Amino acid sequence: MTTQIAVKLPPELVRELDRLVARGEFNSRSQAVRSGLEELVSARRRHEIDRQYGVAFERLPETDEELADATRLAVESINEEPWERWW
């Protein structure tokens, strides 16, 4: 199910929207607007998750031991990589 909403847009934005549709990037204005809103909501959601991670890390930062383990594991994974296959 979908809900129809009315949105007022300035003429220059409508012209750009119509150009996107004319170039075939979207099938319709509605699809373009929906795609833009989906991207906006997704970006805001990612931003909120990032913010929550920051709060959590401030509350419970990594210990020196955890950072040392992460560094060791990163070095091990780089050293185990079969680099010769890439060139």
C-alpha cells in the first residue's frame, strides 16, 4: 500500500527532475522523488547509527589490549594475503 502526498517544489527543481526523467534515469517524477526520499531516509538512518556508535564508544572505549589485538590481527591478515596474485 502507498500513500499519496502533495509536495510543492520550486520551478527550477521541477525542471531538473524532468531532465532526470527525460534522460531515462527514472521512469517518472514519482519514482525520482521516491528514490530521493529513500536515499535521504537511509542517510539519516546511517547518521543516527554512527552517532549511537560514537556515544557507545565514549561510554565504553576500547582498551589498550583490544587495540593491540586489532593491530596484530590486521598485520597478520595483511601478511597472509597472497599479494603475488594481484600483479
